[in-house]
Amino acid sequence: MGTNIQFDLQRLIFTTSNSGFLRGLICLPTWLFFITCPLLGHLSMRHSKLAGFGLLVAFAVAVVSTKQLHDFYNRHYGKVTASEGSPLIIIGIGVWAIAAFGCFVIDGKYHPQFSLAAFWFASFFWGIFMHSAGHRWYYLVASICFVLLVPYWRELGETWQRVILAVAFIATGVMDHLLLTRLLPPIAKDQVLSAIP
Amino acid sequence: MPFHSLLQPDKLIHEPARLAILTVLSSCATADFLFLQRVTGLTKGNLSVQLSKLEEANLLTITKQFVGKKPSTTVSLTERGCQALADYWRTMDQIRKHAKLARNGK
């Protein structure tokens, strides 16, 4: 048996069914743009034309780099088309999305002492951790961080909320990418053709 | 358990490289050649040979096309492939159960 052949079936199933989610760098430009927006918002108070132009450039860079990253993953890691999701998962995602909407509305209207939005983000990260059967442990760390932020979320203000969200998504995205590189190691060029029965 | 029952698992699927390929394809709708190569760690030559064998047995379909100027090979499991893999695991489960019973002296 060739030593390079990896037959851990659980790893194969996890890698295949999650390969789309593990392309973590793809979300990077979007979140960087998400941080850039409030910074340009501050700038627009003094130089509105410059800020508008900056926003346009940042948006263009985000779109182009997302496409480039998408191509990078296809070129280096191959393409997988996911199987159709089970109806139960689709319903679950729908309920979660409605819950998100509810949390943001309640937060905005009634300003409760403990932020429901932060709690929703904590549950979002926790859900991803549970779905990955513990492989993506860093989502649990992100979830705990957001639980700790629940009482302070409102006091942070919109700019810091955006920055924290973006940092959380960028960090988990980078960790996803690193997990993908571990699950799909590079192919050795001097691989010996394994015995073919 | 009779000895011939141990020989029942489909030998075409029982081979580790082919089992790995079928397992990967059972977890997605389609996968391209590069992904299969990276995830299984098989060489290009070995992967090609194993895919051809599985295609000959009608367990998977291979679609070759050009994306721009680059060739792209996409592989997917057939209905028969899904069934064969499910049957394989059923047989393996039965063997495991019988072995457990035999070990316990029942």
C-alpha cells in the first residue's frame, strides 16, 4: 500500500462535504470591505468626494479579489459540487435566519440590557462548531467570545461592533483555510505509482 | 459464519483506493479530478486507472470537458454506484456482527 494514500474515511467524508465552507479566505475581502465602510464614513464628513471614490475602489477591490481567491481554490484544491441539502437542514437555516431578524429588531427597538444580536452571533458560531463534529474548534472559541460580549455589545457602538464581527469572521476564515491545507496536503511530485491490484 | 461469506464483499469496492474514491463521491454531487487526487493522495496514474475500472463497472460517470482552454474532468457516482456502496457497507456490518457473536461464543 502506498504511504501517501489516505484512507481515513471520516476525514474523506468531512473534507468532501465541507470543502466549500473550508475555503475560508474567500470571505476575507468582504469583511475587510465591511471594516473599511465605517472608516470611509468618518472621512466623508470632511471629504465626501474622496470618501465616495474610496468606497467605490474598496468595493471593486473586494469583488475582484474574491473572484481571484475563488479561482485560486479551484486551481489548487479542485472543485466539488455539494449534494442537495436535506429539507431538515434547510428548515433549520430558515428558522435561524428568522431568529436573527427577530434579535436585530428587538435589539434596535427595545434596547435590552443584554444584546440578543451578540447572543445570536454566539449561537451562529456554536452551530458551526457542532455541525463540524468538533473539527472546527475555533468556532467554539468565537462563540465563547461573543457570549462574553453579550452584556457589553450595545455599549461598544457600531464601528467597534463591525470591527469585532469582521475580526471574528476573518480569524475563523483563516483557520478554516489552514484546516483545508492540513486535510488536503500538497501532492508530492516524486510520488511513486502505487501498486494497482 | 461460512468462509465464502467473508469473500462476499464486492472486491471491486473493497480495494482501499476505490473505496476511498467512492466514499468521497458519496459525500458530494460531483468532484473534479484534482480534488479526488488531493483528498485521496493517489497519484495521477493510479487515480486514472481506478476511475476507469469503476466507470467500466458503471459505478461512476466521468465527464470530460474544456473550461476555456483547460481540460476539466468531473466525476460523479451513478445510482448503481450508490447502491453498490450501500450494499458493501451492509455486508461489512453483517461480517462484523457475526465476528462479534463468534468471539462471544454464541
